Amino acid sequence: MKNYTDLPYVREFVRLCDIGDRQGFHERNGGNLSYHLSDAEIRASRPLLRGRRPGPWTDVDPKGDVAVPSLGGHWFLVTGSGKFFRNVSWDTEASVALCELDESGAHYRVLWGLRDGGRPTSEFSSHLMNHEVKFRASGGAMRVIYHAHPASLIAMTYVVPLTDRAFTRALWNTMTECPVIFPEGIGVVKWMVPGGREVAVATSKLMERYNNVVWAHHGLFCAADTFDNAMGQMETIEKAARIVMMILSSGRKPLTGITSEGFLAIGKMYGGKIPRRFL
Ligand code: 2HA
Ligand code: ZN
């Protein structure tokens, strides 16, 4: 193996960006992706970075407000701020950044990527705070955080009450697969200014409970163990949202739907824990 971009986790990262672009989830520079490297992946990466000088240590949050001490020293591959998903496979080295955190978890330096300058995604704070929660909650299994702007889900945030319960019930009810794929439900964050600490704190709090969190009038954050599952969640939730919007647009009152007993039975059959508060 000769190039950093040949590493399997880099190839999967790039592939997700291409799929997301084809799905129309990433107008212009919309959306962002991050991957938390395992120790084995760090070991596999080091020899391919030889001869490169790391960039300067920089605050994770431009205001210096964010630190993830439990992830001190960890490495993350992330999309760059202002970079287009469409260009990640075309020019990977200019579009993404391999970042190392310092021991305080408040500063990063770029080890590879951002060849023409720039910084990691404007949502780096949200990504890292979500990684911190998910790493702890999953015993290290959850390593992918993916944010996109899927249209039907955004539309839904204008006509469905902005509560975890209303979104969970509406999405579960569209397709039997939904409570199989996200039995824990889905969280909702009210509209906030993106890119800052406030939205990062609100999202990471919900990530304690959920793997998917809606940002009202903006998009969705997914946390997963694999790139396939991250994209699978994004696509499933967007498809369900499209069905919600089709039903609402039909102007007809639904004649039927899945009952609370039905959701419970799905949980039992497929091993998902359906929270009582959603029944
Ligand atoms: O690309 O998606 O949330 C930027 C964003 C901000
Ligand atoms: Zn966004």
C-alpha cells in the first residue's frame, strides 16, 4: 500500500460522500462527516504520513468554548469547512482533514489533507461532542457521525410538532422497518444557529438516548458503528419523511396505521427496546 487514501477507512469515508452527493443530501458545501479512528487504524496510518509536517495546534471551537477531554490524543478524519461532498472523491486531499486532538481535547492539528488550507467542518464541535457521548455509551463501537440536509425531513420540521415523540411516532408509522432500524426513537433540536457550542451541547445531550437527531429547518445528525449504517439511517429516515409528507400532501386523513401494540411486537421480534414513553 502506497497512499494514505488507499486505507480501507479512508475509502469508505470517500464512498459515503459520493453516495450522499448522489442522493442530493449535500447542496453546495452542505453537510459534514467525521470518523473516529481506532488504535489499529492510527497504527496503519502513521507510516503513510511519514515526511509530512503536522499543522499548528488550533482551537477546536473558533471561540475556544469546546473541549472533549475524554478524546484527548484521538484521531479523526473529517470533511473540511466550505468543502463540497461532490469533490471529496475528485480531490480528497483538498477536501478532508485527518486531525489529531491534543491531550486537553480542546485543540487539534492537521496531519493530512486541507492541502490548499482551511479548517475542519464548521460543525466540528458538534461532531466531537457527539463522538464523546457515543464512544462512552457504545464502549467504543460508534465511530461515524454524519450530518446532511435531506429535503423531506427538513420539510417535516415545518408541519410536525418539534418533539421527540411527534417525530418518532410519525416516522415509525410510515414503514414497518423504521422501529426496527431506530427502536430508540429520534431526537429533535429546535432551530438554533449552526456551528456553535449551543447546538453542539443540545445535540450531544440527545445522543445519550438516540442515534439520530433532527435539527429543525436544517437537517439530520446520524451516529453509527459503520459508514453503511450511518448512510442507511440517513436514507431510511429521509424516505420515511418523504412518506410522511406524501400522506400530508394527499389531503386525505389516514384511514389506518401501525398501533402501539404493533410497535411493541416489532421490538420483541427484532430485539429493539421500544421506549414506553412513545406508546
Ligand atoms: O456545511 O451543513 O451545518 C455546512 C453545514 C452546516
Ligand atoms: Zn448543516
